[in-house]
Amino acid sequence: MIALVLKGYPRLSETFIAQEILALERRGLQMTIVSLRHPTDKAVHPIHKEIQSPVLYLPEYLHQEPWRVLKGCFSALLRPGFGRTFGAWLKDLRRDFTRNRVRRFGQALVLAREMPASTSGIYTHFIHTPGSVGRYTSLLTQRSWFASAHAKDIWTQSQWEIQEKLVDLEWLVTCTEANKDYLAALSPDPAKVELVYHGIDFSRFPELADRTPKTHDGRNGPVELISVGRAVEKKGYDLLLSALAALPPELNWRFTHIGGGTLAEKLRAQAEELGLSERITWLGAQPQTEVLARYREADLFVLPSRITADGDRDGLPNVLMEAQSQGLSCLATNISGIPELIINGETGTLVEQNDLPALTAALEHLITHPDERNALAEAGLHRVHRLFSFERGIDHLMAKFDAHQQSISAKACESS
């Protein structure tokens, strides 16, 4: 039994995690999903409805459920791992004196008491907040801890904290070569860090059997642009709006955005100010079925990701793989793991981050050259199918979990 710790569950923006959970379930891995927060999305993906693992919600704020926290504390005091855990947490607190640090420790106390007794290991998606809860719980219960690291959780976290977590982790997987190189350099044992692409479940994103080349060039008909992603700074949507406004006014295009996010209203106001509102559709967060339908109606996918001042960035956005799997040409930036997926000029188009003239020029060129869009889309479709099947990643993870279970069984035999 594995306790899978997530920051929130279910989340529309984390389809790749739900996809992984379902696949691991189907391979026979028993899990308890542990969520640090209650869900906020009004809809869920169909994949969430297929997942059978039970969900344990920890106190989102400690003062809301004091009795659970107190019971966890009393139980922890009796554990042989309490002294080491408290010492590790106190050391962290001195360097990061925040309420969030206290909340992580309190959630770990509750998790240690309430997770099933049969739990043999703790697996966290993201190594920042979930990783801290997973680490403290691991130290407290003396169970193994493993993690999956992605983007923001790596690049916005202090190096000292990542280094200490890498000491306690049994293994860590991450989704881009750039992430792997950075994390391995921080680890006392670089072999602990391995590359596992999320990949795409092609059974959920099937290739269209009746695909026909797109012919609109902005003059003979509107070119449909689409992007799927949260309205947050690292996605670069403010830059995209500026680029759209800079296009020749006679070009006929429409843009659809799918995703929630804290900057949604600000982006709508920017579009209004730039005179783009009549050409843009803001759909907000949508279930996967709607996203898939919109991919199939579009001509070009655009995602101008950037690295923010605090280091936050995309890793390898699943939406780019999804779009390519549906025969869409993609325009993105050459940061993080994106060049591992898209080869500029061969399977898509990449520009420098925050380069407004380059983004504008690439948009205009791709809008007005449908034959090039079709060629890039075809090449991207073949490459994503060849190299980015999620089954490869699931095979890798199951091998790790199987090795863990075998180790647990061997230790049990030795002790008996």
C-alpha cells in the first residue's frame, strides 16, 4: 500500500497525475490518495471518475480541525521517530519561519496517525509542500519516501531544502532532462534522480481517422488559435495578447483560451483595452472532453511560457503533447523541457521567451502559411507518438514500486 500525497485532488490542471494514478491502479498498485487541500474546481475530468483509490483529506488549516491535529500529536510523541522528525522540522523552521511550515508539520502528524497501517511507502507528487509533508511523515513513521518533481516545486524552492530532501528520499523522478541535471547536481547520490516523461495516454487522445489539411490563411477564412493553461504569469498570456494586437489588422483569426487562474480577469481587461475582445473566447477551466473537441477544431496551438522572477516555469507542458497528438501545429518558447518535445522548424515552432517581435512574427507566419502548419503538425504527431507514450513512464514507475515491495517482503522474511 502506497500513500500518494498531492497538494489538491482532484484538479483539472493536473490531468497527468490523474492519468498516472489510474494506470498504476490498473497495474495493481494499491494506493490511498492523500490531499492537503479540498477540491476547488467545479468540474472533474472523466478520468477522475474512473479512479477507485480512497481519498484522505488532511486538515487544510490546522485550526479548523484541532482535534485531528492533537490526536496526531499525541500519537507522534509515542513513535521512535518523533525526536528525529521534530529536530528536522525545527531546523527547517529556523530557516523558513512561516505558518506554512507549521501547517506542513501538523498535516504530517495527522497523516502519520490516519494513513492505513498497511502503508509501506509515501509517494509525493511535487517536492515542495507535499514533499515536506511526505518527508516529515516518512521520518516519523520510518517508512520509505519517494517523489515526483515537476517545475515550480523545483525552481522556486531553496536549494538547501531540496538538498536535504534528496538525502531522505529513496528515489526521485522528474519530467525533463533540464530538471534531472539540476536535481542530480544537488543530490549526494545523483543516481537517485531519474528522468521519466509524463507522456500521453493515446487511448484518451486518439488520432483522428479523417484528418484533413487545414487551408485557412487568415484571408480566405479565420485561423483558429487555441491555448490551454492556467492564467498565471509563467504562461505568458499577457505577451500573447500583445502579439495578437500587433498582427496586421486585415488578418482574420480567432483565439480560444481554456483554463482558470488568478490573472483571468486581468487578461480579459487587457484584451478589452487592446480591442481584441470580439476575437477572443475565454472558456475558463473545462473537462477533458471539451478540451479535446476544441483541439480538433483549432488550426494552431500557442503557449508562450516564460521563467518568472521567482524562478517559476513550466516543465514539459502536457498540453503541448496533447495538442500534437491531435494533429495541431504548436508555437511555444524554448525554455525548460519544451525543446525536448518540439524541434524548432521540424515538429513545431519555438521562439525566445518574452520576445514580443519574435512571437508576433511567428504568429503571422504560421497563420498565413497553412501548408507549413500542416507539415509541422504531421511531423509533431509522429514524434509524440514515437517518443512520448505514457506507458513508458508507467513501466518505469511500476518497476520502482515493485522493487520497493520486494524489499519490504524480503525484510519481513528476515525478521521472521
